[in-house]
Amino acid sequence: MAKNKYTIGIANISSYTSDENLRTVSEILCSLYGCYIVKANNIGLRHHFYSGTAKDRASGLIELQARDDVDVIMFLRGGYGAVKTLEYLDNEAMKRFDKPMIGMSDLTALFIHYYQRTGKIAFHGPNLVSEFLDPKNTKNKRDIFRKLNSVSGSPLIGSGDMKQSAVISCGKAEARIIGGNLSTLVSMIGTPYIRSFKGHIIFLEDTGERPYKVDRMLTQCFSSGLFDGIEGVLLGDFKQGTPSGEMHLFEMVFREHFSGNNYPVLMNLPFGHGRKKSTIPLGALVKINTCRNEILLCEDINHA
């Protein structure tokens, strides 16, 4: 963000979080960025394990998007519940959204729906509770705001982090990028809130899901036609919460589903629920070249 003093809108359309977490996150945001904080009108509400009813949560997001004084919207946490708000976010309301939105995990549901209905970019990056309760790790935090203002030709993933990647299938591709948390997008299949990913590069990550469950979910994605005609695949962190003796099975699953499909596939990339959470601008035009081991943005992103 270009301004010395700007306003962050804190939204929550998923699971409830405590007042203590909210206070801590707000204090750390202000100390790091000297920003103002505006909370969505459903923050502090509780309905079962959600931050208010689905209508409350949608209303909170719509209200933040409508405020002239809010520059960027960051989500408190994931969990579950975002998909239940989508019926209250009609296409005309979403077309009026002009604030960049940053979140991950359960926010995959909102971001896919938002991009496929409006063509606008959302940012798959750290949620506040998962990242900003610990003020020490600043690399992920810097990457969030760097991606909000990126120029064409800049790396989607830094060269140092690309050294950890592994190629499943070689090749080149240039297309818009879509995806996010695998279990969340699988839960959208068969609903009116997700369409085919044909013509896109997809990115996927997950946490706490054992390899056989990831295999099952990928099978459903292919069998449903969701992945028909994709142009490339980027695989992030899947190993959080997985028994150490099963970690090697992820590569077997990925190779079974993605090798030999005539498009580039890279795994072990630093986005998802792990310690390294690179921000991915969902909907942006990107280019993959496995020969050069690079993933580049192909358009300017300007949210100054």
C-alpha cells in the first residue's frame, strides 16, 4: 500500500474466534503497519461455531467493501462457513467490490466464486489468526503487501523457494491461476458456486488430510470434470498434520493423478498451511517454465 497510513478492514465469514485473538491481532497489525482498523459488523457475534449467521457474515463483508475509508480487507480465520455466505453475495453486489481481499483455507470458497463471477483478483494469503498472533515471522507478512502491488515479470515464488520444488511434469504454460484449499473446493463441487477450471493453471494445498484422502479428493475433481482442460498445476504444502511415515505417499498420489498429462506440474511449493505462506493472487495471469524453474506474473497488480 502506498499510503503511510491506511485502513485495514477485518472480516470474518467463517468460524468464530475469541475477543482475545482479535485484540492481539489488531495490536500487532497496528504496531507493524501503523494502520487504522475497522471491524466488520458481525465481528463479536456468535452463532453456533460461526461468527454470526451466514447472513450476518455476508453483511459484514459487504459493509466493509462499501466503506470508502477501507483500503484492504483481511480475514480473521478460516475453519468453515464461507460457502454458506455465498447465497447472500449476489453477482451485482460482488461486482461493486473493489477492495483487495486476503485470506486462505475456508476463504477459498469465497475467492473462487468471486473470481469466476467478476473476473477480479483475490489474494490467497495468510489469515490474521494464523499469521499475526506471532509478530516474529515477517517474511510472510511482507509478501502479502508485495503481491498487492506487483509488476509483470516479477516472480510468483521467489528463486530461493523454488529450489525446494520438484517437477512432476515438464513444460510451459501461461494462463490465469485458480484454486486454493483442496478440501474446500471439493465441498463446492455440485453447487452453483464453482465452475470448470478449464483453461487455467490450478494451485492446491491442504492441511490435516492424509494421502489417501487427498487421492480421494483429486479423483472427485477429475471425475466431476472440474479439472478438464487445465493448463498446469502448482502443488503447495500438504504435510501439516500428516504422520511422518506417510509423507512420501503424497508424491505417489500427485504423480498418479498429474504426470503424463502434457502440462507442467510442480510440487513442494511454499504456500498453504505450513510455516511459509506465500501469497497467491487468485485470478492473475501467470507463466510457468519448468526448464527455467520459474513461475512469473504476467500482468501488473496495482492496489496502491
